[in-house]
Amino acid sequence: QAEEELKAAWSQQAGQLQEMGHRERLLRSDLQRAREQLESFKTQVMQVCSPSAAGSTGKSVTEQQVIEKVRQISDENQKSHEREKSLQKELSSRLSQEKEVSANIEVFKNSLQKLQ
């Protein structure tokens, strides 16, 4: 009976090891697929950000290159927004000045008409 119990336990452990091996193969496959997707994504990002820098050379794009390019684009975007705000402020100021000058011209015209 002890021998039968040992065989059953051995069989159960062998089945568990087999299942663990199967899971490991699936995980390795998923990991490889994820790596390929990441590499494809990095290449796509670099092609969008800098078409001459990615894909055409056939070299692998590093995460650091992608991060730097995205950071550079983000910085440029921030500067553009700041410049746009500055220009809007300047435009608003000039429009105010123009309205003031127009109002002064009207006052001047009315004064001239009255003097004539």
C-alpha cells in the first residue's frame, strides 16, 4: 500500500511538473511576443517622432532613445504653448492700444469739426 501511495504521489508530482513546464513555455512565448510588440512600438514612436532616425537603418531603437525623443517633443510643445500665450497677450495688448488710439482719433475728429 505504501508503494501505491508513493507511485500516486510521484505521478501527481510528475503531472504538476509537467503542468509547470507547460506554463513556463506559455510565459516564455508571451514574454517573447511582448518584447516584439515593444520593439515594434518603439520603432513606430521613433518613426513618427523622427522618421530619419528609426526603421530606415534597421537598427533596434532603445528605450532611452524613445524617452529622449518624447521628452524633446514634450519640451518643444511646452515652449510652443508658452510662446502662444505670450503672443496672445501681446495681441490683446495691441488691440487695446488700437482701440484707445481709435477712440482718441474720434475725439480729435470731433474736436476738429467743432473748430471748423
